[in-house]
Amino acid sequence: MFDKDKWLEILQIVLRNPIRAFLSGLGVSWGIIMLIITIGSVNGLQNGIRADSENRAANSMFLWTQQTSMPHKGFKSGRYFQLNNSDVEYLRRNLTTVDLVSPRIQLGGYNGSNNVTRGVETGAFNIYGDTPDYIDIEPNDIYQGRYINQRDIEEERKVCVIGKRVYEVLFPDGSEAVGEYIRINGVNFLVVGMYRSFRTGEDAEEATQSIFVPITTFQKAFHFGDYVGWLSILIKEGVNANDGADEVVAALKARKSVHPDDPRAFGFWTMAEELEEIELVFTGFNIVGFFFGGLVLLAGIIGIVNIMLITVKERTKEIGIRRGLGATPRKVIEQIILETIFLTTIAGLGGMVFGVLLIDIVAEVLSMSGESGSFRNPGVKLVIVVSILAFMIIMGAFAGLLPALRAVSIKPVDALRAD
């Protein structure tokens, strides 16, 4: 049962030396604070990266050609080769594990930019040749007009879909963009749609500095022939993305007369592999965070043990009087352990409240600024916070054993003689 007098006595003993009590509890509080901040920060990174990853299908892959590293069928190593339209059709017709194959081209190379004009307004943006399938592989929000359709591809229409940032630069007066013309490298294109990214912050602005045109129009208008820069591919549901990627690479190696064991001829990556690597990294972060946070907590517990040992030594005569008046060793041990648990609990609660409050403040600031980027909604689940506190209380109980055993090891007569 709850013994009011016992807990009042514990409170008086702890407050007898408040500075000592504060310093001994500070280690525990600091350990919990650091552990909560570490977990909250890792969760914030996970939320941001996972949100960005959701903009691409989990079973998607992206493939491009490189330089061969092995001779094959009369071709020397070091050969450069290209993808073309017929390769796309070959994959669509012959691979049962592939759901969508979307060829892409970009003016100016990777991350290249080109002058785009509308009247006196000029901007430098990424220009992509795409197919209607691409939006299923890497979705964007078409908030005005439409995206590229199949008739645009078949009829080689000079139409385009522009990003929100492109609109802000080329249409600073806020006028209607859909139905207007812009010039890309001297060629007029009709704006048929506008998109914005599902991402947030700087990532969203960067993602909307692009213009999409039908790939057939792109190839003809900018004299690319049937050249394809790279492939965005969607593997069918139920098929392991990495297995599907291996089949695609094997098929293209055979078609392009590349040695089956050549590791460098094609570069590619899959979202499944990327997500696995991300999860592995975050698992490592969590392990490291818990490890170092645990070390800080352990240091705090050791500090409390040392303080309680000092307290027991100072109260040697008091403990002797208790023993002389009939207090059993069990009662003395219980008293010391309760004092340790009390100190650990108060320090742990303080650290828990401060740590959670700090994480909430950071989350609120990020929410208000709207510039969260790849760090979003940091937080810690209540069950984890409570579990940490419960663990600390249990550790506090064990930490009290050593001072308690030290207290009952002193004979009452010797304790009464102590100065």
C-alpha cells in the first residue's frame, strides 16, 4: 500500500541536498534527451526520404548505356553504343515481366539546361522527351490542362507540359499558360498542361524546372533521329524488381552484342534496391543512436549509484539507529531502492518532457517555414518514450541495490559509533 510518511521522508532526504540531487539526476535527464532527439531526428530523415521515394513507383528501374569492358562477337572492349526506338519496342513485345517501358531524352545531357523564351521572357530549363507512360513511373500533379497523350506521340505534335517554376518565369504577369506558345531552342511548342511536384521545399522547386514534350516530336524537332537517352521501366506487380531488372539487362546485352558477363556495359538502378539501402542506413542510424544514447544513460545511472553511496555513508549513524530500533535489512534495502527510483523517475520525466518538447518545436518550425526538404515531421512515438522511461526506472531500481547492500552490511553497533 502507499505509505505517505515513507514518501515524504524520501522527498526530505532528496531535498536535503538539492544541488547534489540535481546534478545526479542531470545525467539521466541528458541521456533521455539525447536518445529522444536522436530517434526523432532519424524519424525526420526517414519521413523526408520516404516521402520523396513515394514519387517513384517502388517496382521501377532506370537504365542507360555505358562503355563495354569485355570483347564479344568481334567487338573490342571499350565500345560505346546507344539505345533506340526499336530497343524499346523489343522490350515491350518480348519481356513478360515488364509492365511499362518509357524511353527518355534530355537536351544538353544529364541535368542540362536550354534557353526557353516567351516574348521577352527567357529561362533555362530541363527539356525532356517523354511518353505518356512516364507519369505512371514518376507521378506529378497535373493541376491545369493535361499530360502528353498517345495521339501527341503518333502525330508528333509540338506540344509541351511545363512545370510550376517554368510558368512563374515565363508568365510573370500571371496570365493563362495553357493554350499559349513558348519557344524551345527556336521551335514553337503549344502549352497543353502544367504540373507541380508532390515533393516539398527545395526539392519541389527543382522538380518543376522542367518541360516535357512528346519523345517523337523531340527526336524530330531537335534532330535526334531514333536515339533514346535512357529507359524508365515499370516491373509488373508480383515480380521482384531486381529479378526483373536482371532480365531486362540480359535481353539488351543479347540484342546489343554485349558479353553476358560484362558488368559495365549498362548502368541501372531500381527503386526496390534504393529503398532497401535506405532502410539499411536508417537501421544503422537507429542502432548507433540507441548505442550512444544507452552509454549516456548508463553514465547517468552510474552517477546516481555514486551519489547514493555517498548519501548512505553520510547516513551511517541514521541507518544504525534504524537497525537498533528494530528495522530489518529488508526495510533498509527497500528504503534506499525507493530513494533511487524516486530520483531516477523525476530526472527521467524531466528529460522526457524536455526532449519531446524540443522535437515538437523543431517540427513546428519546419511546418511553418515550409522548407523541410528531406527532413520532415520529426517525432517519437509515445510507446518508445514510455519504454525508455520504464527502462530507466528499472535500471534505477537495480542501481539502488549496491548502496542498499552497502547500508545493511554495516553492523548497527558500528553504525552508531560512526561520526
